Amino acid sequence: MKMKIYKHEIQGVPSNYIILHPTTAESMELSPGTLIRSTDGNMGFRLLTSSSVEQGIGGLSAEKMKENKLTDGQEIDVIPAGVEGVTRIIRRKIRKRTLTDQEIDTFMNALHTGLLTNSHVAAFGTAVEINGMQEKEIVCAAEAILRYSDKWEFRGRKVVDKHSIGGIAGNRITPIIVPILAAMDLVIPKVSTRAITSPAGTVDALEVVTNPNLTGEEAIEVVESTNGCMVNGETVKLGDVADKFLSSVKQVKVDPREMMIASILAKKKAAGAEFVVIDLPTGKGSKLPSREDARRLAYDFSGVGNKIGLKVECIVSPGDKPIGNMIGPSLEMVEVLNVLEGNRGHLSLERKALSMAGLILEGMGYADRGMGHDVAEQVLDSGKAHKKFIEIIEAQGGDPKVTSDSIPRAPYSHTITAERGDIVYSIDSYNVGMMARAAGAPSDKMAGVVLHVDRGDELKKGDPILEIHSHSEGKLDEAIALMQTAAPIILEKSVLEHITGVQI
């Protein structure tokens, strides 16, 4: 079935659709929702019908037109797409079968070409979440993501990367690590994400000072001129097969660990990295409750990385309280700039960034074992890291005159103080994040929380505990109310539990 295609947008629907006039669809014996593909197998679409397009032509989204290098009026040949084979693969994983290399490749190819619905992907992701994957399946999934991805090459250069599995409030170490390593003449093309459950992702924070939403070509230009970049994975589309998978499973709240490993490592390999350090925060409120969970994941990352030709080292870090004391996009960028400017931000943020940068320097032979932290600190103290940060920010379209003092603050704030003398027992990272999100973060860049205390601090009545910032008085009130139901600061208790009424 040949037809001419034209750009035609329908607001609020996924990009992998083709729109036909109802009469055209009926003449082809096609029903809305049918999956169709190009006869060469390189494109897949879900059929929508609308009288807003003329009879006999097809309408495609601008994104799909650009992705497949199509122009208005171009003719394509399409046929109904049979996905019975993919359905069989999903059923096999539901039944706890080990998938073959060919089956995994078939599934990933169908995902890549747009032949799968969200239901297909969610069913597969749920089956993996419940039944798991063997290491050889994870390796095959990573290789398939690589096979259907763009790849960056920086010939003759030493390329490194870092990744954190996230979930910890304030963990904004990327904008400190990247300029340290780039200043040491290592190449670090850092591809990051927006927040999913936290009050700020790296992309959300970077948007305060520059443009991380570059294309792949633009990102490569920045790296070629500065040794590093800090860009949005959604716009550079590196390993976008994995992004398609994750966007579908996110809708049903599943996050299969095995596909996370395959996705992360494939993207690092696609970016040209040869050595990667992965941060695995652990503890109450983190994605990994215990060190045993973190160790198992570290072994998986290292094993799979080795099999796809990527050297991987992992660190297990504390994840039971925020990193730094400023939570929210603008506030976190203020703290990052404080560290880079030599004003000395929060010790936990600086120490973690220097430790991870140091491990990469050691792994690449730029520092002796055990001395990487000191070498990274020297680069920071010399001002070279700050200079490189400004260079990267400017190359990505930001203001080179930005400082920690020039970042604007929210118009509304409220300080919560101690009601009596007490001791801070712990800080709940998850609840801190909830409070910052209630205040409006990350969509409100200036919203967030500033912590004034740390574990073990002694408080006197009236001492400030935390500040909440927001653009909205209503959201400020929402965040304040969380002190009663999900307090981020836990004060010391002499009685943890009272058990009574037990009859023997």
C-alpha cells in the first residue's frame, strides 16, 4: 500500500503514529490502533484516523519525519505489521524462560522501529521485573540497544563517564566532576536525565545556568571544543531504544533492574566511554535499602560491562540522607557554584564529587591509587575546574558571567524553627524530597528546601531547622504541612516504641 506522507501533528499523542482519513483506512481494511510498518522494516507506526487529513495521504509527526529523514510529499510503502512473534517472546518471559539472543534482538528491533504498543513493552517489563534475567540476557539486551543506537567517537582520546542510579536529594555532583576531569584533558560526554521521583535531576539543575537540551551533533561539537558536555538524554537520543522502553514501563511503575543495567551500560558505551564509575547510594529512603543489595548490583554492572568491552567500577555510598543542604534545581546549582568558586559548599557534596572524580583519575592512570581525591582537589583549588565549568556552560549557550550570587531565588520562603531544645537524630532524604516537590520543584526551578541542621546537631528553642522556597504561597503551605505528616527532620527519641496489652 503506497501513500504520500506529510507532516501532521496531533497534540498529546505519542510520536510513532500515522494518521489516515477514516475513508482511506476503511478502503485499506485497517482499523484504528492497527500496527503497520514500512515494507523495508525500518519504520513502524500505530494507526490513528482523523478527518483532519486528506483522503489518500498519511500524516506523520514532525519528530517521526525528522527521525526517518522524510520530507513532505515523499511516498512510502506500508503493510500491516504482524507482532505475533513478539507476543510469543513476552509470553516466554512471563513463563520464566531464558530468552535467546535472537528473541531479545527481535524485541529490541520491534521497539526501535516503533512496532510495539505501550502494552507490549509494559508486559515485557513487568515479566522481567518479576522473573528477572540471566547475565547473558542482560548482555544481549545491552548489545541490542547499542546495535540500534547512534554512537559517538572521539578518536585518540581517553573517554570516561560516571553514573548514579539516583533517588537521593541534592546529589548534584555531575557539574563538579565533569569540569574537574575535562580540565585534566580527559573526555567526559555526560548524558543526564530529568527528575523522575526526586526534586531535581541533573538536567533540571543545569537548565538554571545553560541549555542542556542539545542535539547529538551539537553535544559532540561542545565536547570537541571543551573536553566535556552535560546534556539531556532525551534530546541527544543516544540509546533511545532504551528510553522508549523506560518511558513505557514508567507508566506502570515498574523498573526492572536487569534492563536498567543494560540501558545504562549501553548508553555509556554508545557515548564512547572506556571507563565508567557507577554510584550506588544505599540506606533508608534510597533505591537500595542494604549494602548487600548494592554489592549484588555492583557485581552485575561490572560483569555485564566487562562482556561489552567497558571497564566498570562501582562505589557504594551513603543514601540515608541528602547530599548537600540545598535541595531543588536553582538551590542545588547555587551549592555547585559555591564549591567551584572556592566558597566551599556543603562538605558531603564536595567530598563525594572529589572521591568519584579521584577514582576515575586513578582508573585512567592520572593519579596513583589512593591519591585521586588529592589530585582532584588540587584541580578544584586551583580554579581550573571553575574555569572549565564556565567554558562548558558558555559552549552550551549559557551566561559565562553566572555566579552563585547571580542565581535568582523564589519570592516566597518560610523558615521552620525548633520548638524546644533537642538533638537531630536523622534526616529522611525521601521526605526532604517530598517537601521540595510539594513546594513546586522541579517544574518551579526556584522551589526547594535548604537544610540548616545535620545529624547529631544540638538545637536550642528557636534555632532554624530548614527553609522552604516557592513561587506559590499555596504550595509553600502544602510543603509546611508535611512537617506534621512526613517530617524530613527526625529528632532524638528516648522511647522508640511502647508495647502494652500483651497477654501470655
